[in-house]
Amino acid sequence: MNEWLGDLDQWQPHTTAPKDGTHIIVSQKGGPLGVFHWEDREDFLLTSRSGKPMPPAWVGVYFISELAPMTQGGIPRGERFIGAHGLDEPFQWKPLPATET
């Protein structure tokens, strides 16, 4: 798996990422970042403080591990997942690896 994640030749530009709800691995600055999908269904979008639906966005979870360490105040936060609504562009992406059946 680490070999698959690190193969930067396979990353594609964000402009080619599917916007059909397909989950993808995303990367910013060359390392694995998380699993995201494009969300544009009104029933699933977050609402703003004024109650209006947020615009369509990339939604997912960030990886936090030895592959993509995250710190807070210089202290490692450990291995966790953090949910996210919105992902800054540009990013690179690749499909999730095939699962064995």
C-alpha cells in the first residue's frame, strides 16, 4: 500500500478528478492527504450559519499518521482521521486501489 501511495507518477491533476461521487485519494505537496469525493447533492451539503446550503465541495477525511504527520503546537497529534468539508485546489488525485474479493 505504501508503495502505491508513494508512486507520484500515477497522480493526476485536480482538473481531471471525477465529480460523480467517486471516492479518490488526494495529495497536496506530494504526500497522501486523504480520501475525498465531490458532493453536490443538496440534502448532503452543509449549511452556512445563515441557514443557506454551502456550495458543492470536496468532502472527505484527512489521513494523520507517519505518512502524513500533523502537529499541534509542535506536538504530534497521533494517528487519526479528521473530517473535512472543502479541499483547496490545486491537488493531485488517484483512484482508490482495487480491493481483493
